[in-house]
Amino acid sequence: MNIALLYSGAYGLKVLRHLRDEAGFCTGCEVCVNCRADHDLDFSRDLACVWEQPGGLPSMIEDPERYLPADAHLAGVHSVVAINVHQDLLLALVDQAARVGAKALIAPVEDPAWIRPGMANQTARRARELGLEAAFPRPFCALGEDASTPAVNAFLRHFRIGYPQVRVTIRGDRMHKVEVMRSSPCGCAYFMARNLEGKPVDEHLIEVLAQAWHSYPCIASMAMDPQLKDTILHRGGYIHREAVLKGMPQAPRE
């Protein structure tokens, strides 16, 4: 599945390095234990177009398409992922994605300033007019499958990123094994799973989950998000906690 990844900033680079399975992109452990080694996570071959937004763009762009990569670079891609792209470019990107035959546009929001609600609504409306699926998860790890978005679902299944999915095996009163079926796009789920193995399942479980997540360098915003009525960083923490808890009731106990 070929995709185009357009980004700016540290979070976009982190997602890119995760998709390429680059060594050292995660700095959660003092000494890397390579918690992703058994997962075959190098999707470099699927990145048909990687474009980093140039710096110094004006606050308002009158001719946005001149800044975007040429259509030829996006031709044939299944999905376009736009991370922290200038809002004027994002709106133009909808038309470009539809023009090159893409099926989905995914623009995560890790900071409330990245995509204002009005711009998200305008972009979504334009995407619907063009027959393009559009998703604006807040944050990226909130993006799960939905019956109304088959193209987005296909993207999530192929790259095994989005709303985390884990399976926990409990032996005695401890988490014996925590398997990651789908990771958060930044790679946090693998780190968290590795650091939960061997931990007790008792009245301190929520604290243990919070500590495992907080130890990973999440770089989502701590600014209050009016739509979430919370910070996006906090939402990321809740998502990872919920993912582990969801993985526990179905887990076989040994």
C-alpha cells in the first residue's frame, strides 16, 4: 500500500522514523532493548512520497499548490497523511489527493493550533464533495476503525498503527506477556508493553499503567483543547491505559 507522508516538526518526524523502523528513534530506555524487533515494522517500501514542509511559510498562503509536491510524486498513493501541515496547504491537499486518485486523507491533531475546528469542518466538507475519506484524530492514536471509512480502515490494518490494540497474558497475579497487535503511530505501545511485562495486577494497576506510559517521551501538546475539554497529551495517556485494560479481560490466564 503506497502512501504519501507530508509533515513538519518533531512529531511528524517521529511517525516517519517509526514507519521506517529506524534504530534509535525511541529514546524511552537508557539502553535500548529493541522492543519492536519481532514485529517486522519497516514500511519504507510503502512510503511513495515523503515531503517535509519548508520553513518560513507566510501565515496566509495565496497560492498553496505551488508549495506542495508535484502531482507526479503522489500519483497512485492509497492515502495521504498530513502531519502539522500549514492549514492553507491542507485545504489544497484535499483537491490534490482526490486528483491523484487517493482514497483517504488523514490529518492528526497533536496540538489544538494545528487544525482549527472550522478548518477541519471545511476540509472534511470538501473531501466529501470529492469522494475522499478524511479523518482528523485528536491525537493520532485515537484513530480507530469505523464502518463508514473503509479506506482509513485499510490504512490502519496495513501499517498496524492507530488506536492501540494489545493482548495481555496473565500468569498468577502478574502480566506475563503484553503483545502489540496495533501500535500508536509514535511507537509508544511497544515501549509500554515491554515495560508492563512482569508487573503485578492489583489495586495499583492504574498507577502502573500511567507510569509505563509517562516514561515514553510523548510530545503531544499540553495546551487545553476546546473540543476534548482536556489536553491532547492527557487524551493520549487515557487511550493507552484503555487499550491495555481492553486487552486484559480476553487474555488467557496461566
